[in-house]
Amino acid sequence: RMAAAPPSYCFVAFPPRSKDGLVVVGKNSARPRDEVQEVVYFAAAAHDPGSKVECTYIEIEQVPKTHAVVLSRPSWLWGAEMGANEHGVCVANEAVVTREPASESEALLGMDLVRLGLERGATAKEALDVIVALLEEHGQGGNYYEDGNSCHTFQSAFLIVDRKEAWILETSGKYWAAEKITEGVKCICNQLSLTTKIDAEHPELRNYVRSQGWWNGNTDFNFSEVFSLADDHLACSSGRESLEKQGGDISAQTMIDVLRDKDSGVCVDSESFLTTASIVSVLPQDPSSPCIHYFTGTPDPSRSIFKPFIFVDDVKLVPKVQSPSFGDDDPAKKIPRFQEKPDRRHELYKAHERARSVLENDQDKGQKLMRIMLDLEKQGLEAMEDILTRTEVLDAAEVVDLFYDCVDTEVKFFK
């Protein structure tokens, strides 16, 4: 059985710590080493009354309208580890362990809630409200990994951000608490981090923990202390230190550097786990500037290229970062689940695998390769910097192929 959840890290930085009135968000998704993550875009859509949506394990009521979303997700499931919507809302998920065992019964996964929050919430607060309402109605549970031999279950924590504010939402079963943040830097990882500053909570939360004998009502209510198993809360220090160490204004580049940091443990590369994908989002507080979302779509950010995506109408789809679809024959959809593991590698993943073997096995060639990769990435970052510092409004035609072209160039280059 896999040990505790690996430390995936999520970060958010607000002015004055971040650069030029930007909110900067970053996340490394630490998952089983061989799991493939794809980057997928779903356009905004209208849905018929009474229609349903099939999530990873269960079907729930669909809403009349869903927002356009871009997601980085383990390619066997419906939801996402992290992503953004067309309104500049970003959501990232963390698996957490609390003193309550997570349910093995199939319900919504924390990753399903990421996508549902993005599809249904036009602000960070709306996304939070969507997530907690669905948690109340359907609960969370089911296997977090594509593993037919054992069921790995977790509770969920979320970082939910828009141009104005962020919410840290931590859950245990259907109970939850949340803290609102509007300045400075915050890091969350696989331990509970909320203490006594709680800005919203499940209406029955305190009664429930009293009834369980976890809190007597005479001390300050401290969410992590009440719900953590042992003294393992507040241990995300390496992530915070890594970001603090950067000094100066936090930019997209700073956040990328933090996500690449193996020494601090922010970039996980262990026997069972790897950072299988990463994302950095830049949300200008000025609503006339576009939000920019950088995705790797490949494992190990220290050996990957962060590629920019901007929401515009008719944005070009990128099949090269999409895993093959197996439809109803997918072993993740058949009961019993996960009886076999199909090859889910997309074209970029395969091309990147070849590059990784060069980086690992041939020092001279590897260094040269890395230099060109970083140069490609830098061109993208500089072009985006240019878009953000311009006064005139962005012409959609200029960026409709942006992510497509970046992926295309990368695949060609690896070949």
C-alpha cells in the first residue's frame, strides 16, 4: 500500500510580495511516478434542464451553463489536479489525511471538485460555495489512484484563487473550514494548515467536533489541531522557505524556479512519487489584462518547459497533450475498476520521455538540450511579459494558437 500522500505544494503570492500588481499561483502535482497527466480544454457550454454529468465515479445533476476551463489532470479521471477557467479563477487540490478515515465508497473525488468549482464558479468565492455545496450533497470518496490492487483514499484541501482574493479550503468528510487571503504569500501542502483564522465554515462544524470529543469548546477553535492525526500540521515549511528565499518580487519566473526546487522537496522525485505535472498562473489585478496559465504537461518541472495558455474564443485544441481516449472500454470505467492499465501517454509525453533519457544519460548533450529548452521557455515568458505590459487590448487572433504552437515546437524539438 502506498504511504501517506506525497507533499504536493501549492503557492499563491499577492502584491506587495508579487510583481506589478499580479497574483501569482503555482502548483506541483505529486502523483504515482508512472501516471500520465494531460492538459485539456473544455469550451463554455449550455446544458439541457435535467441533464446529468458523469464525474469519475458518480453521476450528478448538471447546471444550465458551464464556464470554459483548461485543466491538468491524471488522464484516467474526469476531474483535475489543477486548472483555471475563463473568468480568471484557479483551483488546485491537495490530498490530506485527517483523523477521520477517508471514505472508500465511490463519491466525488477532490479532483472532481476542482473541475466542478471551475466549471460553475465565476469568482473564487463562488467556486468555494460550489465545492462545499457538492461536498454536502454527494460527499467525497473513492480511489485516488489508478490501482486495481488497493484503494487509496484521502480528504481534500483546495487553493482557490481569483484576481482579488484566495481561499484556502480544508475538508474532512463533508465538514470544512476556509480562510480568505488578499495579501502576502501562502503555501499549502498535504497537511492541514488552517488554525484559528477561519473566515467561513460548515454550519455544524463546531457542534460536530464537540460531539466527537475532539474539542471542549473552552479553547480557541484551531482547525488543524482538532482534525490532524498527530503533530503533523503546519509542516509545509520547506515550501514556504523556498518561496521566501527567492526574495524580491515574485513573478511567473520566480514561481517556476520554486516549483523546480528538488533540494527543498517542493519538486518531488522519490521512489514511488514524482511531480507528474506543474502549473503557474498569473492573474493581473487589472481586469483589462488577460490571465496567463503556464502548463508543463510533462513530469518533473526541472526538466520540463512551462508553456503559456490564454483563454480566447475558439482557442485551438492541442491533441498532442491529450491522452488517447478509450471510451466505455476504459478499465477506469468498468467495474471492477483498474483491472488493467492502458498506455495513456500522449505525443508530448512520449517525445519528452526521449529527452529525459538524454538528460539522464549524456551529460554534454543533456546540458545543451536543457539550455535550448530553457531558451524556448524564456521566449514564451518574454512574449507574455510583453502582452501584460502593453496598453492596448489583446488581439485574440494573436494568441488563439499560442499553446498549440508552443507544444508543437517542443514536440518537434525533442524529435
